[in-house]
Amino acid sequence: MASAKAGIGIKVILEAVVTRIPAPKNQNTGPLQALIFDSWFDFYLGGVSLVRVVAGTLTKGQKIQMMSCGKVFEVIKLEMVLGSIYVHASK
């Protein structure tokens, strides 16, 4: 029996989740796979895209190809978004 409101059984549930669910596998070694989930044009920065990296790594200066149109672009700036926190990964 568990109740988050009363705080009953929460510790047991969290321990069970940690022991039963395996950690995600490291997928940084394969080719880059990413999903653009938002993009816009900024008059100062140019084209800006929000991307979720599924596998592989993304680095500043790397050439990437858009699969929808076949165009190749260079990664100029990287930032990570962790919730509402921006982490500057490159300058």
C-alpha cells in the first residue's frame, strides 16, 4: 500500500524502480540520430533549431544533413536545455 500524500510506501517504490529498471545504454558511439522539435529564424543568430539527440554526439563545427531536404549545415553554437536551465556548451 502506498500514498504519496501521506508519504507511505514511497521509499519502497523508489528502491524497487531503481533495482528493477536498467539504466539507459550509452548510445554515444553510433552515428548521430536527432529530432528537430522546434525551429525559428532569429535576425541576429540566423536559423535556430531545438534538437533532441537520440544517439551519437553533436559537436561545434560538425556538418549535419537534414534528411527531409538533403541540405548540409554546420553546427555553429551548442546549448543544452535542462528544464528551464540553459547550459552553454560552446561559444
